[in-house]
Amino acid sequence: MHQGKYPLLDTVDFPLDLKRLDKRLLPEVCREVRDFIIDEVSENPGHFGASLGVVELTVALHYVYNTPYDKLVWDVGHQAYAHKILTGRRKLFACNRRYQGISGFPKMSESEYDAFGTGHSSTSISAALGLAVAAKMQGEQRQVVAIIGDGSMTGGMAFEGMNNAGIEKSNLLVILNDNKMAIDPSVGALNEYLTRITASPVYNRVKNEVWQRTARLKSIRLFLQKTIIAVKSSILRQSNLFEALNFRYFGPVDGHDVLQLVSTLEMMKNIPGPKLLHVLTVKGKGYKPAEENQTLWHAPGTFDRNTGERISASKAEQPPLYQHVFGETIVELAEQNDKIVGITPAMPTGSSLNIMMEKMPHRAFDVGIAEQHAVTFSAGLAAAGKIPFCNIYSSFMQRGYDSIIHDVALQNLHVVFCLDRSGLVGEDGATHHGAYDVAYLRCIPNMVVAAPMNEVELRNMMYTAQLPHRRTFSIRYPRGSGVTVQWQKPFEEIPVGKARLLRSGSHLAVLSLGHAGNFVEQAARRLEEEGIYVMHYDMRFAKPLDEEVLREVGRRFSRVITVEDGAIVGGMGSAVAEFFTENGYSVQVTRLGIPDRFVEHGPMSQLQAECGFDAAGIYRIAKTMVNG
């Protein structure tokens, strides 16, 4: 497809090939890698800006270190496209994030160069420390490097890892990729601290003059570099955060000067103990539209690489994204109820809480990549009489689980958890599927577990959740669009724990939870054409269950199907089966949902079909159960 366009890159299949090149050719290698990413991602969507920003750093790392013996641990992983391209996967990159193709994130089972699998943030330092300590115990001289973005540094786990690494004295290098961005602009005191370091005119002027005047005197340059690093604390007067944790701090350095990075990394290889290299990069570097709108171009979808025009699948009126319904609805509710506040851990655009942040900035909070803090911060707000809507992606909420139990539910505080991206999420794959929230929430006392089947139901659940005297409330909804174009209807209270009957029938009962109920309706219409009539209840709540409905179903039917876009083990179907068993009903329950395995990446519709709870799968199971 791009034959002959990348003369240097075409000679590099693995890092060993890169090392054979003259160092002076590395800037051209970087240009070709960047062009390759732009060409590929413009046609096959994926994470864009983050990987463009670390091209030079990635090339330098693989040029200096002896990978895969030396270990590179990428935080989050959406910055690792250049890494994959240089480690044997360039010819496979056209299938990146596609069904049964390579993963969009580092994955140990995919390549020996992926030292540790990542998809969530702030894990790299802890994992890299484990690798470094193991190497030390085994007498190995391997180098271990963690590459972490400044957004990920706000996660508490990153500080926990640094705190431990500072006393272990293992040979660990942490590279702080400072681009002032996570997906949205980074927030918090750490971001301001890093800005003060990088903006110091005295320190940067001295450092740059040293670099320029010693360009041809490498030994003197290295000596003076070390001298500047040693006195930087007195120049900056406040650059002791990392050194207080027993890390030797180096930088900041230009993350887009590949030759300077190579020289710096070669010097640092010979310095023992924990070290931190502060690298300044630009997210989206080398592609003007991505540099100018970094949030939009984090994962832009398909686009014209020449013009930067993003390509939309359809211009016709579409149902809104569930996240957009949340964003508009919380503003409506907050206008009616001055106790409502919004909280998100670094996902204002992804969750659409940015709508509230623009209209009510004093009542909406981005707390950085810190889910545990987001939950307990919400608990504190609730204890003071506020009604927090804490919006966290389902798979990210796993990181705040203890806080849900200990700080919210145990104290029966009125916090509303809105779990975006629940269920299968598509191309992001196993690290991001929101498979487990029903199972891990329904076992918690004082917890309501709800899931809307459409946009109107989401609005009404949010309205119901903020009414007085409610318990801890969770509302799960999927990634992507719903089914209702005209969704902005007057609010109605939903009785908590009450299902709704959507279809009467005598052959079979189907109980669904959430958006997957739409697949049941599609299957039921097809079955009806063949003379098979199913009773369909939208359960709405996995906890509390509508026991009145379940008793009716248990009396009338011997065969029941449950359908949910969540883990079968411990999910709504398990709750239904438990009820029938405990209350003496002889009912055959067939549970459809996400099976007891990690589901890989691919289009959501294809993954739903693979798991068997799409309309076709429901139709097949129902027909088999009725006809035997």
C-alpha cells in the first residue's frame, strides 16, 4: 500500500535492525515512523495523538536499550504504536484493534517486547519496579524503564510505586512524558508543579547554553550536564518532589530531539538506582490538526490525512450517544436541584461532564486520573448534604471499589454512580470492557444497581436517583448510541426495583437488563413471525430485583432466558437463578451475556455476536428452547 514510501523503516523489523543504522539517520527514521502512523490510523482508527508525541522517545529507547532483555513498560499503552511498529508488528499494523488482529495496547501474549500488559493508567512504575527487583534478585544486569504520562502521574498508584522504588534502590528509570495532557488537559497541583519546573527561565537558559556550547565536546558536556543537574534544586528552589522520594531527577529535556535523547539515555544507563527523566513532548506532534486540538485527536476516527477532515459514517439524524444524554441531563437536573454536583476522574469529554463544567464550572469537578479519590471525594460531598453524580467508566470504577464499599455504601451516602462504557466497548478490548460492574456492585448492601434500555430511561433513572431519601445508586449504560432520536421528554420517577412488561407471550419468558433489551425486542419480532411468542420484561434493576415479577414468571414458565451486556457469573441472570432456587421454583434459566473469559477486541456488534447475546443469538437460543 505504501511501498517505497519508507526506505529506512522498511529495513527495520526489530530493534536490532534499528541499532545497525548510523545515529545520524535517526531523525529520518522518526519522520518515517510518524508518517506511517498517520497513514495507518487515518484509515484504521485508533489512538493517535499520544503515539505521535512519543515517536522520538520510542526510537531513542530502542536504539539505546537492549530490548527485549531490557524491559520497557508503557503506562496506559495508547502511546505505544511506535513501539509496536519497531518490534516486529509493522506489517501487522493494518489489523491493529481489528477483530482477531493485534491489540491497540501492549500485551504480553502478543510479543516478548511487551514487558507488561497495560490499558489503565498509573500501573507502569509498580510493574517496572517488580521487574527491576526480580532482576536484582536473580543477579541480572537488565535495565527496566517505565514510561508514564503526566496525566497518569496523578493516579495514586504511581506515587505508591515511586515511594516503594525510592527505598528499594533497584535499577529503575521512570520517564515522565510531560505533554500537559491526558485525554483532556491535565489538572491539579502536580501539573502546576511540572509547569513551574519547565517554565523556569533561569534553569532552562543555563541548561540550553551548556548544551549548545559543548556540542562538540562530549566528555565536557556530560560532566557539565551532571553539574547542572546537581545544582538545579537551588536554581528552581522547588524541584525536590521526586528527589524527596529518593529519585535522581534529570531534565527537563526536549522529547523531540532524538539525538539528545539518545545521548541522555546512554549517560543514564550507567547511573545506578532509581532515576526520573523529565521529557517534554507535544501530543499530536508532527500533524498540525492533532497539535491544535489535542483532545479531539486523541482518537479521531477515520480522517483524510492530507486535509485533516474527519470522515463521518452518516449525515442522517442518529440517536444520541448515551454519554451525551448524561451530559445534557445532569445540567437540566442541576438547574432544578442546587445540591447536585458532578465529578469525573480525568474524563470530562469522554463522559460529557464537560457540558456541565462549561455551564456550571463551580459545580463540576475533574479530579485527575484518580478513581479512588473521585469516589471518596464524592462521599465527602454527600456527607455535607450534596448529591454527587460521580461519572466513571465501568472498567475504571474497578480501581475505586474499596471506596465504594467503605466510604459510600457502608455509610449509606447519597452518591449517584454513572458507569459509562458498561458492557463490551469494542476495539479497546479486554482492558476496557465494562463486564463486571453488575457482579461487583450487586453484592454490596445499600446499593441500587440500575441499567436503562434507552435514552429516555437513562434520563428518568438519573431523575429518580437524585430524589430525596435515596440510597447509594448506580446507573450503568453502554458506549455509543441508544435507539431514541426524540429523547428529551419530561422527567418521570421510576419505582426502584420495578420491572416493566414490554411484550406478552406464552412460550417463553425473557428477562433483560439495560440496552441489551433492544436485542431481545428484535429477536422477539422475528420469533413472532414464526408463531413463537415470548414474554419480555425489561428488569431495569439488578438490585433490588422485582420479586413480584419473578414470582409471576416462576409460576407461569419452566424456561427463562436472561440477557445482559455484562458478566454472566454474578450478573443479573445469576441473581434471577438464585431467586428461583431460594424460593422453590423449578425453572430452567439460560443466561446470556459476557462469558467467563476475557473477550478480545473488535467491533461491538461482532463481539456481541461472539458472546451470543445479539438478536441472532437470542433468537437461536429461544427457538431451541421452545422447539427442543
